[in-house]
Amino acid sequence: MLISENSRDISYTHADAKKIYSEMRTFRADIDRLIECGFIDCISSGKITRECNIYGLAERWKNYGTIDRHDKIILNPDYAVPAKFKRPILTETEKRSRARAAERSRGRSTPGE
């Protein structure tokens, strides 16, 4: 096991990221994926204060992809996925219903009407 004095105090600034990444959204997606898979946690967000985020090493990766007692896949139990990234799981009937509603709102008729 890796033992480090700064395992819960890792900072990586946007200036550092810009040296490696051409697109900052790719950097952000990579950080989000590391959090989702349980390799790191965001200890402190510097978004409001315009300071760098502080990350820490996590152990949740050991449980990644396992099934819990409620038959749900554990992606990252300690990380709350932001609401803007959550998508509802729709049945085929709901998908067709939404597609018909979208077509009607655009003023087009759908087959079967």
C-alpha cells in the first residue's frame, strides 16, 4: 500500500493541466472519471475562491464494479453525482412517448396519429 504524507493534499492547478491538456474539458472529464472510479476524492473545491482544488487518494476503486446487497453496481458510494449529469432511465414506452411529444412541439406529425 502506498503511504504518503500528502495522500489527502494533492493539488493540480489549471496552469499545470494546460501544459498537458489542449482542452480543459478533457482534463475535467479525466478528473471526474478518477473520482467516479474511486481513485481520488475532491477534498476541497477552489471554484468559489479561485484557488486550486485539493484531491486525496481514495480506496473505493477496490469496490468498483461489484454488486451490493441491493443488486446495484457500486460506482462510487461516497461521490454524489451532480444532478446535471444524472439521466433518468426510461422504458421503451416512455422513450417513444417523449419522441412523439418532441415531434408535436416542433409542429410535425408522427406516424400513427
